[in-house]
Amino acid sequence: MQTKPRQVLVGEVPVLPPAAVWAVGLIVAGLTLAAWAAGMAGGLGGALAILAALAAGCGASLRPSPIDASLDEPPVSTHTIWVIGLIGLGLTLVAFVTGVVFGAPRQGFGVHPSDGPRALLAIVGFLVAGCAVSMRPGWYGGWLCAAACGVIGYGFGGSPPAGTEWYLAPPRDWHSALPNSWDSVQLYFGVGGVACLIGAIWTRLPRKAIFCLVLLGVGYHFSSILSAITSPPPTPLVSDHYWARVARPYVQFAYMNNAYQFYSPDPGPACQLWACIEYKTEDPDGPKDFNWITVVDRKNEYIDPLGLTYYRRLSITENTTQSMPAGYSPLAEEHEKILARRALAARDRIPRTFLNENLEYLLPNHLISRQILPSYARHIAHHLAQPGKAVKSVKIYRVIHSSIKLNLFRGFDPSTGEKVEGFSPYDPSLYLPFFQGEFDANGRLVDPTAEMLYWYVPILKERPLPPGGWNSPEYHRNGGFKKYYRDYVSEHAGCPRPQE
């Protein structure tokens, strides 16, 4: 009579045969190789790598090693925790005092020679306090030291005047262990300090209270995301009030306030950025050296099967789409100067095509004009600099790719009911470029009074296309884009823009 083999128990965990562990190991190896083979497909490769890591964890847990009681260590004493935590707090305080003694700027985001040492001391101090927490997480002392480091690293000062945006230089004194130019790291310290303070309170609560708070936090998190998804009109009454009164501070801070309605019911036009890079030359009167880049270019950046790389980079251009709020109008004198400069450009070489000024002049908000566009220009100048070729300037154009109606795409005239020549959604005249400015290599706007600044620079069709449109052989035989279109972007930039 055969008996069923008994599983060996080690520490009350069933130990499976070696063959099962080997099978899981082979699965891990296969998933890892598949992830490596799909490395060019960003989303697929990442997913396979995650599956491989999970399978490796499962394999390690199937046959654990016996637990040796001699390896148990007594908990670290509270005295040691206090010493290590106070050392971290002391380093952070030294960083704070250094900024005060050496006169680091308290307003704006200017740099100072002491910024590097201060940042290093504050970060090391926060890490040392974190080590104190990790040595005995169940005791509140380490948490309190780390919370104090986080608060000092975040800083304190007077509240800014009403209506002042965060991205403008705040007209107030702000005291912190970290430089004000490290504002993102200051925010990280502040969040870490609050989290450590919650951890200190957590250690003093009973288990049932902790479970209740966790459930409430999870419910608040997902209900806040739901309110963000349902916030665009038409908005349910309950969702509207919950979003406005309860959820908005949290989801905006966590940057989870997107409604995820990208492609329906009305996605709106997509955007690109065209950048013309001019390099410095030894002969100022000689031929100029230019280069063009397109952000985002579907042809070159749609590299994985799901297009994740391409769609993620679309957010780079979407960050430049916010214009000044509705109802904004410049001062009368400023408005007259803007129109006068545009009239001068129209008289010289670039005509106006729309009668409505609101369609031709799009003024970006202060965040875009003062922070985002200069940072893009600096990155482009740094990224495209070549040995022996320094970047002189970067001209940026924000391009709106207009959508067309279905009847134009299908080639149908609803007024006559007759079939006409279809209109390609990639027709060059559907791209609406708006000049965003010329920047130097450091991201400074070269001429704030440029004639075409924030104006539409047209691409016009000068003659009808041959049958078959711009994909027909006749179109290419006759000279292609230069024959049928007038590209004022190239004329404005002083360099012909490459055409596909």
C-alpha cells in the first residue's frame, strides 16, 4: 500500500519539491529573456520585466531556508535611536544656520555659493534620521526626528500675497535648510516630514484604529479619483460638490486631477513644437548654420506596439497649450503696439490670414512664457550642442494640428450631395504654427518685442493640388511642397524647414 508523501514544514510554511522550484526558475528566465528581446517595445518589455520579478519572488518563497533562532537580534535601544536621529537633525540644522550666516537669498530662486553644501548637509541629515526610523519603526522617537528634519528642510515664512502664482518669484522671506532654488526638493522634504509625523502618531494608535484609518484613506483616494474623472461637464451634483469641497486639494497635490477624457467625446487638436536651432559661426556675414527638430514626431517616436513613447511625449507639447484666461485683454497702449508690430511684419513679408485677432494671437500664460518655454529652449540648446558648434539661439513654434470634418476626409460635399476630392488630415495647411519666441542658449528671451511674438505664422496653399493630392506622383514631379505651398515659417526662421 502506497502512502502519500508528506510535505516537509519549515516554520509552518510548506516546502515544495525542488522540481517545482526549478520550473518557476525556468519561467523567470524565459520572462527575463522575453523582456530583453522586447526591450525596444517599452510597454511590453516593462510588463514582462515586472512579471519576471514577481515570478522570482514566488520562486524564492516556495522553498524557504530554515529559520535559525540564533539569528534573532534584540531591538535597538531607544537611546541609540535618539542619538542617531538627533545627529540627522543636527546636520539639517547646520544646513539651516549656514544659509542664515552666509546670507543666502531668502526671496526668489537665485543661486548662492553655499547652496551645494547646504543641500548636501540637509539631504544627509534626512537620510540619517531615516536610518533611525528603520532601526525601530515601532517606536515614535525616530519618526519625530525625521519629521523635524523634513519640516526644517521644507522651511517656513510668511504667506505670499493673494493672487501670486507659485512659479513667480514670491515677494516674501522664506527660511529653509535647502536653497530656494531647490524648491522641488523642499517640497519633497515637506511631504516626508508630514509622513513621518503621521508615522509617529501611528505608533501610538491601537490596531483597530489603524485598520479604520487605512480603509478611510483608501476610500478617500479612490473617491477623489472618481470625482476627478466625472468633473468635466456635465457634472453630477454630488461629484461637483465633493470635488470642490473635499477632493481637489489632494488630487491636485498628487497630480491625479486628470479626467482621462483624451479621445472622446471631443479630444480637440493635437500640438507639436517646431524648433529652429541656429549655431554660432566664425564669419558673421557668411552662411548660417541651422537645424530643425520636431517635438513630437510620430514617424520617429512611435517605436513600440502600443505607442507609449509617442503618447507620453505628447504631454511635453500639451504643457504649452494654456493661454491667458478668457476675458484677459492687455492695456490699450500695449495692445496698439502689438498690432503695430504685426502690421509691420505683414507689410514686410508675412500676411495676416484671419479677420479675427483671437484666432491669430495666442498669448501663453505666465507659467509657460516664464518657466516652461525657457526650460525647453535650454534643454534643446544643451542637447543639440555639438563639438565646436555652440548654439546661438533657438526659435520655438507651437503648432496646432487642426482636425477636419468627416465629410472633408471622405470627399463629400453635403451642400450639393456630390463627391469631391478628399482632404488629407496631414495636409500642411492644417498645421497652424504660433511663434513662441527666440531664446538664447540659457533660455532667455532674445527680443520680447519681436514682430511675430505669439502670432500665427501661416502655411498657405497657393494653387490647387493635382488629382490624388500630395501623395500623387504628379505632385512630386512638379516640385512638391515648394510648388504648391508657401511656408512662411521657413521665411520667418530664415532657414528652410525640412519636408517629409
